[in-house]
Amino acid sequence: MARAGGTTTVETGSAERSWCVVVPHHPTGARVARHRLADELVDVVPPALLADLVAVLAELVGNAIRHADPLPGGVVRVAWRLRAGADGPSVQLRVTDGGSASGPLMRPSDPDSVDGRGLHIVSGLASRWGVERDGLGQSVWAEFDPTGSPRADLVAAG
């Protein structure tokens, strides 16, 4: 395990790597998380996948900051795991916060809405997403599979 600049990287064999970053429960936390993710994966995943990962991570961290309590210490934990595969890399993003009275919900939005599209973006870009709760808070995760993502369908369709 290596620790550099607040990022913990764990290599569990050549086929899998994971990172964990603790960011402030503040709007700057989303910027820090996006930059860390992009810096770590820029030479590892295709550019279109990296753009999707950055967009989804921004939404998940932004939602944690706007709608949930922080973890102890006033922070949000951001983690990602990369697995190499024959069809390409798969990635899981996970954002853990102190939870909220109501969990993440996809809200209906119309073209004139100022907000409420975040989880629609997550659902549209990720292969799947979900929420896990435990005694410490909640984690919202999103997975990107090389053969099961909406982007793979778009690329295949031309």
C-alpha cells in the first residue's frame, strides 16, 4: 500500500488496483476528488470512460456534500477500484458520507428545472449504481463495465 498526497493506493495483483481519498465535506471536495481520479486514471482508461467517471464522481460527491451529513472529521470518503479485463477495464466508484434522513432518490425533472438531474446522469452513464447503508453512514456506488455500459452501446451503434 502506498500513500501519497492523501491518496491511498492498494494493488491486489496486476489485474486490480484501488484508491481511497478523503475530501472535505465542502464544495472544494468535489473538485479535489475529480482531479485525483483524473490524475490517477488518465493513462489507464480510455478518454471517453474517464470523462464518464469524472462526471459521475462529481455528481456523487456533490450530492454527498449537498444532501448528507459528513463522516466524522467533516469529510467524505471517495474510493475507486479498477479491474483489468479482456474486454477492457471495469471501474467502481464509491462515495461514503454520514448519511441523511432520506437516501438518494431520482427526482423527476423537467427541462426548466435548475437541479435534480444528478442521479439521472449517474444512471445514464454507469452500468449500474446503488446505495449501501451501515451503522457509520451510507455509500453510493456506480459501476462501469466495458460491455455493459451505455457508452459501449453507443460506440457499437456507430
